Amino acid sequence: MQATLNILGAGKLARTLARLWHQQRSFALQQCYSRRYQSARQCCDFAGAGRAISTLDDFDTADVWLLATPDRAIAETAQQLAAQRLVRPGDIVFHCSGVQTAQSLQPLQSAGAHTASVHPLHSFADPAASIRSFAGSYCAAEGQAAALQRLLPAFESIDARIVTIEASAKPLYHAGSVIACNYLVALLEASLQSFAAAQIPRRMAAQMLLPIVHNTVDNALGGSPEQALTGPIARGDVDTVATQLAQLQAAAPQLLALYRTLGLQTVAIAARQNAASDTALRQLEALLKKDPPADEN
Ligand SMILES: NC(=O)c1ccc[n+]([C@@H]2O[C@H](COP(=O)([O-])OP(=O)(O)OC[C@H]3O[C@@H](n4cnc5c(N)ncnc54)[C@H](OP(=O)(O)O)[C@@H]3O)[C@@H](O)[C@H]2O)c1
């Protein structure tokens, strides 16, 4: 028989997982609660299963509970759920935070539930798109063995790839995902702003960048950063970098701090390539570190 699943917090991640699990018959979605009833209803509509409820009192018991609120609300929601005394010894309770651990669910653990966290390394920006692209995503899991034994096959049923992680390592693991995923978005926005300052329209700039960005990601992660790095810093072109700093200063000063910080990171990679001369790399480092003129900030 299918295990029953109740959901608290009906946002992007919950909608995606609920629909995928319903499609694969991994769980029978039972009830869904969210801060706003409308969100719970939208989650059930999107999943094609389950019943939206408006208060915690309306929950029935379930084998598995997913707390998919924002991270800041997980501990409080766990306390509220524990106070309902609905979660039975042996039930599974989990959340999907990248930084919090199963320990955030302590009040439910005290009630006898088995707890875990399973963080999908996937950007759930648009649940309709995530339905198509989730397969193959890695998920970092930690928690009680009894909980993982039940949850991991459910994640595998929707083609997730599981990596186990130490609870204490989660903040650094998550910082790595934030840099690669969230900061990549910010980095691309900065790049588009620089193209805009060069009078290249956003849409055209995005088209121009798409192949080279894909290519660079493939080279850096499929090979190594040292293999992937090209450009003025890798070549030791001090004058080019000086010109770019001056032009950014004049036309897009909001990008200067980012250019300098990532430039220094790039010098460190270039040093490991052994292509540019030590002198050029030292000059680049000095140039990028040089105190900006007063009006740069
Ligand atoms: N988004 C991602 O790419 C991603 C990736 C990996 C992991 N995660 C993790 O997945 C979890 C959910 O993230 P998300 O992106 O799905 O967030 P989200 O889209 O903001 O959805 C969170 C949902 O919880 C509801 N909510 C807020 N406070 C609540 C409370 N106290 N009680 C009940 N419901 C509450 C929200 O409000 P309303 O009811 O008002 O709509 C919303 O529907 C987080 O732990 C996050 O770290 C997210």
C-alpha cells in the first residue's frame, strides 16, 4: 500500500515534489496546509491530488510529513505540529532545507517520529519547468536511518540522485550551492549590465552569452577551473584589465567591486595555470586591489 503524505508549506518545492510523487505513485498525497489556504489549494491542483486544509486541526494522521515552509519557519512549524499530537511514533517527518538539519525537527523526534532532511540541489524557480527538469538532480540527505530508509526510495523513484552528508557540513555545502546557483544569476545580471553599457540590448546580449556561458560551465565543471580559464587575466594582459576598470568606472560603476573581487579570484586560478608571467600576475593583483577613487563607492 502507498504511504500517505501530508504537506505543510505549499510553495514551489512542495508543488513540484507533490506532483512528481503523485505521478510515480510514490506517496498518496493526503492533505496540504499552508499559511494561506489559497496556496494549499493551488498545490493540490498542481499535484492533481490531495485536499487543501485551512488549519492544522484539519490534518489526519499520515505516514510521512513534509515541512516545506521557508527555512525560517521550519522549527516553529515543527513545534506547532508537535503540539497537535498528530504525529505518531514511527512516522517520518522531513524538510528540504539546504542549511538546516534534521535537528530542527527535534520536537517531533521527541514525539517518536523519525526525522531527516533531504535537500534537492535543484532550482525550483518554476514548478512547471521543474517537473520536466528535476530528473537527475542530486539531493543531499542526512538524518535518522529509519527516516532515510523510507524517504530515499521515494526520491529515487522520481530520478533523484542521493548523496549523504554530515549534518555539520550542511552550511558550507549550501554556501557552495548558493555561490554556484544564486550568485551565478547575479553574475549574469552584472554581465548583462555591462553589455547594456556597451549599447547591446539585453535580449541580444542574452543570446550572445548563452553559448559561451554553457561552454564555460561545461569546461569548468566537466574539466577543471584551470582548464576552463581564458581571457585577459589568464593571458597576463595588464593593460586590458586597466582599460576595463577605467571604462566600468565611467559607465557602470556599480559593477566595479564585483569585477575587482572576482578578478582577484581569477588571478589565483591563473597562477595555477602557469601561463601568465609572475610579474604580470603581481601587477594584475595590485591593480585589482588598488584603492578605488573616492567616487567609485
Ligand atoms: N526553491 C528552491 O529552489 C529550493 C531548492 C532546494 C530546497 N528548497 C527548500 O524547500 C523549502 C521550501 O522552499 P520554497 O522555495 O518552496 O519556498 P516558497 O516557494 O516560498 O514556499 C514556502 C511556502 O510555505 C508557506 N509558509 C510560509 N510560512 C509558513 C508557515 N509558518 N506555516 C505554513 N506555511 C508557511 C508559504 O506561504 P503561503 O502559504 O503564503 O504561500 C509558501 O507557500 C525550504 O526549506 C527551502 O530551503 C528550496
